[in-house]
Amino acid sequence: MSHVFHRHLKQQYPTAVAGDGPWLIDSQGRRYLDACGGAAVSCLGHSDSEVQEAISEQVQRLAYAHSSFFTTEPMEELADFLVAHAPEGLESVYFVSGGSEAVEAALKMARQYFLEIGQPQRRHVVARRQSYHGNTLGALAAGGNAWRRKPFEPLLLEMSHVSPCYAWRHQWADESEADYVERLAAELEERIEQLGPENVMAFVAEPVVGATLGAVPAVNGYFRRIREICDRHGILLILDEVMCGMGRTGSLFAAEQEGISADLITIAKGLGAGYQPIGATLVSARIRDAIANGSGFFQHGHTYIGHATACAAALAVQQAVQSRGLLARVRTLGEGLNQRLQQRFAEHPHVGDIRGRGLFRGLELVADRDSKAPFDASLNLNGRVKMAAMEQGLMCYPAGGTLDGRQGDHILLAPPFILDESHLDEIVDRLGRAIDQALPA
């Protein structure tokens, strides 16, 4: 019996013992092609020698120094790198250990900003249904993943949720993209009016929705319209790029493809590529300056923020992505993956939608293509696909509750940036076999 409190206590897990590029190897010698990066994490695969060397060198010099006493060279250098490549207006970086912590920091920083500028009444947060922002209580409250929220609802802060930008299911057949954007904008405006514009603190959204919807990008113009609404009402825009950022969609920040910036952007996963736990909240100059010119102290913190070894690892990861031209490679490989998915699944009777950007792709599974009816949730189709894929030597990231937190199944793909064309063929071939194996007879 294992003494580890595993995620699922009724499941037996293979023991991972080694990594080899995009492959993970278990204690029985079986190899698994990592088509999901764990959870969109392992963008450089599992055996990058340059990152391993950077970690070793940093540990030998200085593993850790508490940020209430010291800054460190890798923390400063990583912040410089991120700000130099960030969307306009983002000029400071607050380091944490993961995505949920980054979202918690963003929410608290937004609240403190309004305290600092004399608007303490601003406390409401508006987010979107079918979103996911993390598992800590503040992040969970902001998220719109009904299944994850339900057991803990008595503990959650009250936050408002509006419709996601989920065109395949919610854009009307006779509605243009521009009209769909205006309908969603009107819904947000109405919610802001209900809460009182002077009381709303922030709007939170994923530029490309990850785990809860399966790589759903917004339609053209949606985020520009959201940015305009936030600006008009003095509301902060928080973009959660924990999963879709750091090159995953083909640009370092997903917001670049929306033609906007944000007041706060949260990142993690691909930031350190799994070589060390790290996340960050990027902060606009106006928020930083308000706190710097006011109390001067952000009333928040964790023991491991700005961890020297984690920052050294993340800096090595980001330098590798840049020096090896991997953002362009993500765009090329992403198009290649999309073409193969279309060829294999476009006419599949139980694949309703194929979507995404870069190496961030999703397939939505349906019982009926014409009506878009989901499979019965009791079948646990997403779980069956995951198990069948592992049997095929493939790691993918299926999830349920795509429609409403209970109904609907999708598969998320987020493989490493270091693949070659043959890996794309293997992913689609193994995934096709896994889906067909998992479907009910």
C-alpha cells in the first residue's frame, strides 16, 4: 500500500522513472508519448540538458534565499526577460510557485490597488462560466467549473459569472461573429450595471480556455470589446494565461493574438516547463505605482516566492524557447497537428468540434454530430479515453462537464514544442485508436 495521498485513491498509477524528449518511461520500461505536457506544462519535454545544467549550477551557488531578506540574480534576470517580452504596460513581475497562487495574487493585488487609490467599495469580480482559474479558494471562486466548485461552494467568495465565448455551441446559426461579440458584451454590461460599475473590481478570463472547455479560443474582436468595457468603467482586466500562455498558442503571451494588453496576467506551467514549480503574476505600471506611492507594501506572500532555483530553471527554459526559435516551431507544428486531426476526425461520427491554436488543441466528443448532443455523463467517456490512450502509450488530457459542469466530454492536447513531424503522426494515430476503443458499443 502506498502512503502517498494520491489524486485518486482507487486508482493504481504506473511509476515514472525517466524522461526522453517527449516521452516518459515507467518502471516496467513502457514508453508514453506525452501529447498533453502533463497539463500543458512540459513544453521542452522531459530531458533538456541545458535546463538541467542551469538548475545544477544554481543549486551549487545558492538554492534559496527568502524574499523578505534578499533579491537574487535569477529572480531579477527572469523578471527582466518577462517584462521585455510582455504586452505593453506590464512592467513588474510577482513570482509564486504555481498557477493557483498566481491567480490568488492577482485577485488580492487588484483589491489592494483600489484600496490604495481610494476606491474601497470596489470588491466584485466578474468571470465566466466554464472557466478554470485554479483550486485554491479564491481562484476556485473566480472559476466557473461547476464540478470543481460544487463541494466547496459554502467556502467560496461570491463572484459573478457571465457566458463564455464558446462559439461552436452558443453562437446562433444566423449570427455573425460581430453580433455574437456584441451579445456577449451586452451581457457583461448588464451584469456590471446590476452590481454597480463603481463596485466592480476586475474581470477575469482565459484568452484560450483550457482544461474546462478544451482549447476554446475567443472569436475575433471579443477581447478588444472586453478591454473597452473594462476601461470605460475603470475595471481591471485579469487575463489567466496559466495554461495557454508562455508560447503554447504560438506567441509568448496569448494576449498578443487578441491585440490587447491587460492590467494583470497570470502565468505558470510552460514558464518553468515542469523542471521546477513556478508561476508569476505580471503587473501593470499603474498598479505597481499605486502601491509603491501608497503603502509601499503588497500585503501578501508565500515562503517560496522568487525561489532562486525555480527562477534559474524558468529563465533557462525561456531562453531556450527564444534561442531555438520554438515559437515559430509551435505555429508550424500546431498547423501540422490541426491538419492531421482534421484528416482523421473531421468526419468521425462522434467528434463534433476540432479547435485551438498552436500546440493547444481540443476535440469535443458528441453522441450525435447534427444535434451536438453529448454522451450520457454516466458513461465517463473522458475517463475511458484517458485509460485507453495510456494503454496505447499516449498521454492526453480528457475532461468531462464541457457543457455545464456535468455533461459533455472533450480531449485536450498540449504536447512539447520539441516534437518532429513523425510525433504528430503518432499522436493522431494512437489517439484515434484510443477514442474508438473507448466509445460505447
